[in-house]
Amino acid sequence: MNQPVRTRPEPSRRPLNEAYDTALLDLDGVVYAGGEAIDHAVESLVAARDDGMRLAYVTNNALRTPAAVAEHLTRLGMPAGADDVITSAQAVARLISEQLPRGARVLVIGGEGLRVALRERGLTPVDSADDDPAAVAQGYGGPDLPWARLMEAGYAVARGVPWFASNLDLTIPSGRGIAPGNGAAVEVVRIATGKSPQAAGKPLPPMHRETILRTGARRPLVVGDRLDTDIEGAYAGGVDSLLVLTGVTTPAQLLAAEPGHRPSYVDRDLRGLLTPQPEVEPDGAAGGFRCGGWTARVENGALVLDGGGDQPLDGLRALCAAAWAEAGDGVSGADAGKALARLGL
């Protein structure tokens, strides 16, 4: 069930790792970028885990197996097992297995993570459209995915073979910047065939269902860097979310977020898991909102920020409340530029 429309970030008197039993953590842009840990991620997650919070790593990236992801996390200093990792490959494999008989052949366009997930569901991966596949499964295949693999997908899909995609993310963060994601490769096949796939990854229900089935979380907190996958998925699933500003979402994009893309909480990085979240209150005198030492309001369609303090995130929280309350679809980033410049975000 969808949550009510959010008009301001939520407060939490308790640190988030105490208020929620399980953190459903995105990986790229939250825990690491380009394979290297993001600043403050390791120590924050270790502290949250040591205080009793379960950590579950939930990724739309279908390339690697859960065991490989867990090994990577352990190497970075965050010990994890394969059971702590949930991938869109697992979600799409379950989706396919519910529609095909056991042993059915599936043409794989992607990496080892997708093949392993399909085998776990009793399906048989194949490599050619001429292998009589009963379905096509497409997931991120890494930077070296050959164009020939997309051609195989195109041949099968054009013949009417059911097509499934692990996720539809157009971009992914990397150590060198923003790169094309699986959604970009899906678009190639879509343009060539005129068909559309069934998709499983965030923000769609199959991924949320897979995550809850595998973790058993009762009070989960989704932690992510993307409004259109992590936060939208939390909203659709009726659970709370924390947006961290270490990935693809900018403060200007956050202010312009549509209702289904508004997080419960916002923080600079994963240190936000270990702290309470401050109250954002209406400011009767100015007709706006205040958080910490900052007040924000909308004047003539532009955001105005007053006050100051040593917590720029409080200023951003006040700006979110002012922007979200002013218009159902937020205030544009262009109208927030001067206010954000004061915060250095």
C-alpha cells in the first residue's frame, strides 16, 4: 500500500539503526562506487550491525552472484554472507519460474549472477535464440557485454518469446562517473523489436517481495541514492526510506521530487543510520519551515533560505519541506539554486 503524500522529512528521536530492525541497503552509490567503499560507509555499517540492526544488501545489479557480492563487501571491511545479498537476478528468476515449468530453457543476456539465479529456480540457461528458449532474461552484463548478445535477444523477442528484464535502470554510478545501465541495453532490444519486457527490479513489486521473503524484515528501512528506484520502491511497498547524497541524486533533484519519490529521511551519507533525525517544523512567522538554525520558504516561486548553522543538512531538510508543501510536484532545481549555494551542497 502506498504511503500518504509526504510534505516534509520525518523526525526520529531514536537513531535509525535503533528505530528499524533491518536496513535494506542499495549498493552502487550507497555502500561503494567503482568497487571502492564510499567514505564513512564501512564504519557506519559495522556500528549499525554491532548495535543489532540486520543489514541486507539489495541491488538491481544482476551481474554478480550474491556470494561474489558478499565476498567483495567482506574484503572492504563489512563482513557479509551470500544470504545477506538480494539481487534483481533472484527477483526476475522467481518471476520467470512462476510462469514457466521447471527445466524450461531461458536465453540469458547478462552475467553469471543471472545464470546462477535461474539455475536455483530450476531453469536451464541457454546462449542462443536457436536453442528454442521459452523466455529471454536480460540483466546487466558488465562493460564488456558483446553487441552480439543484444542481437540474440532481439532475434528471440521478435519471434514472440516472452522477455524479462532484471531491472530498468538507465544509468549506474561508477568510479569515473555515471555510466549506462541495464535499462539502456533493454532500450536497444525494445527499439529493435517494438516489444516491452516484464521487469523485476526496484521499484517494482517483484523486487520488494523478494527482499521481504529473504530477510523476514518486520520494520525495514530502505537506504538508497536513487529517487526513481530505491525511494519509489519504498513508497510503493509502504515502508520508510533514507536517501543518502553519495550517489546519483542531487539536492536540486530532491527538492523537485514528485510525491512518490520523497524519502522519509535524508542525510549526507551512511552516518545518518546512526543518528536521530531532526524535526522539521512550520515557521509561523515566516510562513515556511524551520530545521535547526535554518528557515526556508517559497517567495514568487523561488526558494528562500534564512538563518544558518553548522548543519547544512538541516537547511536542506527545511528546503524540502518548503518545496514539497508549495507544489505537489516540488519546486524546480533552477528556483532553488541560490538557496542551495548557501549550503554548499
